[in-house]
Amino acid sequence: MSQTHILSGGFDSPATGSAQAFRAAMEAMARPGTIETLSGGTGPAPLSDAAATLLLTLCDTTTPLFLGASHDTDDIRAWLAFHTGAPIARREDAQFALGTWSDLAPLGAYATGTPEYPDRSVTLIVEMPELSNTGAVLRGPGIEETTRLNLPDPQAHQANRALFPLGFDCFFTAGNRVAGLPRSTDVTAQPVAAEEV
Amino acid sequence: MYVAVKGGEAAIDAAHDWLAEERRGPTDIAELTLGQIKGQMSLAIARVMAEGSLYDPDLAALAIKQARGDLIEAIFLIRAYRTTLPRFGASHPVETGDMACDRRISATFKDLPGGQVLGPTFDYTHRLLDFKLAADGALAARDVAEDVAEAAPDTAPEPMPRVTEFLNAEGLIEPEVDPGEAPGDLTRAPLELPASRALRLQSLTRADEGFLLGMAYSTQRGYARNHAFVGELRIGTVPVEMDIPELGFAIEIGEITLTECETVNQFRGSETAPPQFTRGYGLVFGQTERKAISMALVDRALRWKELDEDDLGAPAQDEEFVLYHADNIQATGFLEHIKLPHYVDFQSETELLRRLRQAFAAAPIQAEAAE
Amino acid sequence: MDRKTWLSILAKADTAELSALWDALALAPAFSWLRRPQIGAVMVQGRAGGTGAAFNLGEMTVTRCTLQLENGPVGVGYVQGRDAAKAEIAALADALLQTAAAQAILDGLIEPLRAKAQARKAGRAAKADATRVDFFTLVRGEDG
């Protein structure tokens, strides 16, 4: 029954569920590239459990949310309305954006904060087919030396890093896995060939 | 500079135990119940809800009991608690024009539709202590219910249109129109100046009553040209309606008591506006008449820029001064922190002073030499 | 009666009255939670001058929950204050009002709650009416 489908999938226990999810999200953001497990929330397809859990934890009626085409379905909208109340917004007004990497573009449309309030910027929740510690090399705060993450477009993060302290932050989600990539991380594209050596 | 100090756990525990004991008071006297506080200290409840910025009489009663009657401490407890609550959304603006009024008076019009209703007011009392209240069990006031039984109006109460609407119909008062903008929320984003009127009103409605009273009084005494009449003062209940996303329509989620004050103020007119009356507005949780009137006066004083009036340099016209000092929790937090350990800061100050004194002792000779 | 009306009556109900009437109905429908009772706040808005720009007045406490009866309908409870039991009764009543049991809920719960609220309101209005005053202006001597 579609109504039940839309109304279910929240945290069993909102207080502990959201606290645990917040901790995992914070760990992911504090240690860029580290792949954490994130579950507790379940939404309509194609929403991953990790993205659903992030949305339940971070969004409410005061956080405008942009939906990329892949995730802009009636079911997801209804699920968000019941569980978060987050208003659906244009890219320009969004504090959070949800979708596949290609659906979230153009990145230039999002808020990157102001010099006084760099926090007034978007957080992208990027749905991925899978997450693995391969590909682009990450350096910076929260990373001991280097780590890797299979980023879809490393150049975009280099451009974002150049805006620091302004910029956007990202969560990458796949299934019940999440990795964080804050604006402070230095990203170097690594050719696939070099990796295989 | 903040420096952590350690130690004193046992002393702190003992202080808290004693605090609990002092709060309870003599055990041969019955402990206060929350119902008693809520029912019989209702104006203290109103103040804690208004300045705590959370409408919940049961919580306010608990806070007052826990704070031993220190209302600012109680407000602090409520403010701390409210930060733990998830926000379900915002209501539609309440329709105070449809208020079920306990009290409704106008100082500008003697005869008005709906009439003047005094309600449960301290006005016209003689401010003489009523020693009958000191005698346990005595019922001091006569029972209003008997009079009411005689009156027994089955008809719906007469509508009470806004007093300012009479003036508005004649074009004698500035119109108050809704620009349809979503208001800012100073509990979510830091207050930036200049603040919109919406942010000023939010700040004033949760402001310290004493501070606001003093500011309002200063405008009456001449610190801002602001001669105000109470166009209307009403106290009563209004339903609170909110859109429920999962339902797709709005429902009433509760009912709250509010005090509303609209002042009518003189205005000479400017290059762009004809001479007309202007408005000040107060709206506060609970039965909080003094606060609502104060709010309306201070609101009016802060509107000098948008009305193209002169800055007279009065404190009540100074947005930064009023808005940054009106919150008693911010104020008491900063004020009271100076009693906490500052040993390292003070030690460095002391050393600096010693050095300056040494320098001073040596300096006069140089000074004389220079002359 | 529409759903908006009964939900509004349930939201504003006195907790003791609501529980007493509900208990008297002796219903214990099987249900599952879609959202367990959750205490939160709603930002109440007012308008400058009563009719002008909206502003944030302060929050109020609200408890909400959503449940589903075993035989289908979803019930929503939004009630004033912090009271999980009250929200649960409201949501159960809302769900049952969408079933064949609707009339029993209307007669045994919603109508009595409405009548009690109306009586309370009328009582206060009558007390207020007893304090209605007519002021007379008097000619002051010095004005001649």
C-alpha cells in the first residue's frame, strides 16, 4: 500500500537513531574518504538507506532541499514531507541537495556561503552506484597522509577547494555506506592506469 | 581568556544537595505542586513562557519550582530545554482579531463595538494588602460564577473588531499590510543589523520585562518623541493553526493565551507621508499586560528610520543598544560568568600592575628631568 | 464533520477529559506505529499590527504520532503539550473515524469534547461579560 510505504522507514527510536546517525555522519565528515556504515532509515527507491538516514538526521522544515531528477519522484517527495518536512527548493536556495552526481550539476548554482557565514552553503548528498577507496587521492585535515575515494569528478573538488573558506561539502552514499568530503580536502585526480601499477 | 580549573567535586555535590534542601524548605510545610504553581502563580508562569519563548504552562511551573521562584533562572531552564526539541514547523500567523477576549480595553475610544471588558485586572484595586489571603482557607473574592449564572448568555459573544481599523477606515492611521515574506528567526540565525521589524518584534517579545519597561518608560519621559495612546489592549485565547505536510491541510494544534497591545502614536508626516497616526505593536505569550504595552512603545521608538523621523539619540531608538541588551539570558550569562574562577587572568593583571607601578616609581624622575 | 475539525478538537482537548472519554469507549484496536509519539516544538507566528508582516512569536510544545490500524486506515495525532498518551489516543480516534466505528467515536468522544470546550469558552465569555464597563466622560470644571 503506497501510503504506508511513504509513511514508513523512519527511525524506530528517533532520539537514539538520529544521534547514532549524526555521529556516523560527523565521523565521515571528520575523516574524509573513510567509508562508514549508516543505516536506520529507509525510503522509496532509488533512495539509498544511507541517504535516507542522512536526510532523517539533518533535514527539517528549515532546511530547503533540492532534488536531482533521479530522486524527484512523488514517493520521495511524500516520504520527505512526512519524515522531515523539508521544503523542496531550487538549487540556489538549497541547504541540502540530493541526487546522482550528474543530476546535481551545475555546481555553480549552489550557495557556497559568505565570508562572514561560510556555513550558509549547500551540502550535497551524492548517490553513487558504489563506494570504494580507489581513484582520486585525498589529502588534508582529518587524513593522516593520503586516502582514496572513487570520486566521479575530482576536478570539481579542486575548484571547490580553491574557494575555501567558502564552498560546498559532500556526502557520497551507496547502499548503507557513506563517505564525507568537506571543502577543506585537497583532491588530486589519479589516472586509473597509475593506480593499477 | 578562559582557563579550565579542576577540583571541588565533593564541594559542588554538597552545594547541590544543600540547594535541593533549601528549595524544598521546611518539611513540616506541604511541598508545592506544579498544579498549585500553574493555577495560582499564573502570571509568573506567563512571564516564564514569554521570556523562555516556549508556551508550555506545565514546564514553566516545573522551572519555577526548580528555580526556587527565581524567574530568570526558570527562564534559563526553559531556554535550555527548548533547544532539545525538534522543530515540527511554523504555525500560520495567529488571528488576534478573532481572539476570545478575557479583557479588551481602549484608551482612545469610549464606545466601541464589542465594548470595554475589564477582565481579571489589577486596575481599580486599591493596592492594599488583603490580609484575608493570609488566613488559611479563606475565600477572599466573592464567587463570580453566581453573577455569571444570572447573565447566562447563550448567544455568541459580540465580535470585537480592531480599534485601529476604525482609524484605518478613515485613513487617519498608517495601514498595516502583509508583504508576504517569511520572517527571519533569531533562534536560528544570528541577529544582523539593521534588523527587519519582524526580527525586532521577535526579539522584543522574548525580551526581559524589566529592561523593556525601562526602555518604554524612557520614551514616555522624552527620550524619543513618542506620545502613545493605548488604542487597544486585549488578552484572551487564540487557536494555533499549522499545515500538516502528511495531511495536505492545516489543523488547529492548540490554543494559547496572548496579550496584544496596539498603540496609536502621533506623527507629523514627512516628505512622502501625510500627517497621520502611526502604530506600535506588542504581542506576548500569556497574560502579560505590562510587557505588551512596553513592547509596543519600544517597537514604535525603533521605527524612526522607516517613518523618516529624526534620530534624537535616545537609547530606545538605538536598535543595537535595545536588541543586544534586551535578552536576560544572554545578559545574565555574561554578567554572572565573571564570578567564576578567573585566577590566571587576575594573576596576569596583578603582575602587569606591579610592573606599571615599578615603572611609575621610576618615571617621575625622568619626567622632572625632561622639564 | 470533516477531518480537520475533529483533529483540531482532539489537539485542543483537555488531557484528563480525553482519556476519561476514551477509556469509557473501551476500544483497543490493534495498530502499528508509523511514527512513534515525538515531542517537539512549533514556532508560533504573529503579525505586526495584527494584520501586517508575519513575525516569530515563540514556540509551543506539541506531541505528534502516526499509526496504522490493522485493517488499514492511517491515523495522525498532533496535540498541544508533551503527552505521548494523548497523541496516541488522538491518532487512534482519527484512524477509527475513517472506519465503520466513526459514529461511535463522534458520539462518544468528539462531540462531548467539543461540548465541554464550548461550555468552558462560554463560561469565560460570561465572566468577561460581567466585567463589561461603560465609561462616562464628565465635563471638567476648569474648562468652563
